[in-house]
Amino acid sequence: MLTILTFAASTLIDLEKGWNTESRSLNQWLISNKLSLNVAKTECMVIGSNQRLHSFSDEQINIEIDAKLITKVKEAKSLGVIIDEHLSWSNHIDALSKKISSALGTLKRIRPFISEHTALQIYQAFILPHFDYYSSVWGDCNLTSP
């Protein structure tokens, strides 16, 4: 099961306090519903502009769940989409480009042995979905994004 929690704050101190309060509530809910959270696989990410994140770089954020420190990451994969701390989508687009390139290379190698109709079906089944999935979010990226 995938769970994503979001919390907004203007300072890291507010973020840390708010998150730790909410995580205690989450932990109580999990216990009351006989569920558990694998803290070893749990990660947190602070999202913001380069300038804002740079101003926070000297401050250490301590996010905890059940008195265990959570690992801070710069990017995370959620439902097949790579999200980074700047929402630049460049890492997602790079990974997507590699997948599509690999699939097109495979299609090119098998193309002499299949009909045009079969090639089109393979394209529509294995390549086109990579362009369509979540494109409403990352599809407006331009060439100048970092």
C-alpha cells in the first residue's frame, strides 16, 4: 500500500513541528486499524524553489515517525512518476526517454519480422502509454526548466 502525506509550512521549524504532530495522529490511526508503517522504507522530501531550499540548507530537519528518524531525499518515485524537490520533472523525463528509446529500439529490431498492423499494435500497447501516463502534470515542461 502506498501512502503519501503532504504538509505545507513557511519555515522548516513549522514544517517539522506540524509534521511530527500529524505523524503521531497517523501512527495512532494505524495502530487502531491494526496496520503498520514500514519506517525503514519511509522517506520525506522538502519541495521548494532553488532559492528557498538553498536558504534552508544550513538547517537540519528532523522528521520522525514513532520516534524513528525519517530519511530525507531529493527525489522519489510515486506511481511511476519521479518527483524531485524542485518539481522540475527533468529526472522523470530522462527516465521516460530511456524507457521509450529502449522500446523503440526493440520495435526497430523486430520490425522486419512483423506486419505493419502488428507493429502499430505493439507501439500502442507498449510505447504510447508512456507518453500518455501523467502527461497532464509533466507535459507542459519546457526546455529551459532546470
